[in-house]
Amino acid sequence: MLSFSGKPGKLAESMYIHIQYSAQTERMSVYRKNLVVNLLAYLVQREADLNEICRRTAVDFDTIKQNAGPALSDQQFNDLWNHAADISNDPLLGLHMGESMSLAALGVVGDIVRNSPTIGDAVANAATFLSLVTDLFTINIVHKGKNVALLFEPVPAKATQYPDALRHMLDLVMVFTLHEVDGLVLAKVSPQSITLPPHALSHRPEYSRVLRCKPEKLSGIGCLVFDAAFWYEPIVLADYNLRVN
């Protein structure tokens, strides 16, 4: 058993960072596997050919069904989104999957959100959790005057290497965040404004429908801006399994 006293030396600090990184990597692996299972379950509803999707992605369908084996590599995860969108004939697959998801699909994060006293706490807790689901982008919460902005900022290196996964995951997380707020305040919430990445240019009407707001502009990030008044509202919905989009 190792023990350290006084100010940690470089060895102790290095070991601590390594342990923390390993633990986070392991958790990300578990959550990514759960997300892949949820994606395949959604594709079943869309009557997509899962065997063909898995064949093109070079992954074993039975292993994924059993939630066994290692998590998909970053490249496989990117290829999965690419081929799933192609075979399901849905270029906005991430957007539509996010629209259909519920808190229950996220497992432990549902408990985290349900046990948050206010909407702001719930969104902040969910954002922290989502950093374990994907490292393709960061989620930052910015308070400015009477508004609260949720910024979804792609990691440049990841955006270049894995553009398909980034596009669909960004859409999924943005719409999921918006629609889950509905269930927590018993009302349909519309952002005051939204900013979308350039890939949304040719599908603006559908983004406007799902996100309930016409995109004001396109940029390299995603952004949802809300009235800060609801940020401190208590969570009031008792049955979180109820879901109306």
C-alpha cells in the first residue's frame, strides 16, 4: 500500500492523474456502449438493416446486443453514425434520435437530473454527465444578464477526425437537452435564440421544428439561449417516465 505525506511529489501527482484519467476513460467506455445500444434500438424502430450497418462498421452485432466486449473505437463510432444515417435514409439521425429519447434511456443521469432541485441544477448535472458520453465537444453554461446560454463547442481535433459522429452527437445532445427541460417544468420551452453549425444550412425548417426556434445564424458551435427566469424554477414533474414531445 502506498502512502504520501506532505506536498505530493511529481510521481504521486503523475500517478493520481493517471488513475483519474483511467477511471474517466472506463466510465466513458460504459456510457458509449449504452449509447450505441440505444442507437441500435432506435434504428430497429426505423426498420433499418442493423446487420448491414454493423457489417459496414466492422462490429459484431451479437456482441453489441449483449452489451459485451470493448466499446467502439472513435473511428468505429464515427463510421456507425455515418452508415446508420445512410441506411436509415435519415441525414438528421442524431436530431431525430434526440427528439425521441427520454431520461430513462440515460440510466444514472436520469437519477441525477431527477434529484436536482432546480432546472439549472438539472441541466448543469446533465452537462457534466454528458462529458462522459462524448469528448467530441464541450458544454459550457454562460449567464449573461437575463439570459442563460448553453454552448456546445466542438473540440477542433475531434471535429476534423470524426465529423459524422460530431454532427449527429451535437444534434442529439442539443435537442435532448431542450426536450427534457419540457418534462421538468411541465411546459413546452422554446429557446429565445439558437445558433447552429454549418451542417444545418440545408435543413433549417426541420431544425426550426424540432428546436422550436428559427436559427438566427450558423457558426462553428451550437448554442441554445433561454430566459434566465426558468433557470431557478423547481423541478415539479413526479412521474418522469411520462413523455410528450
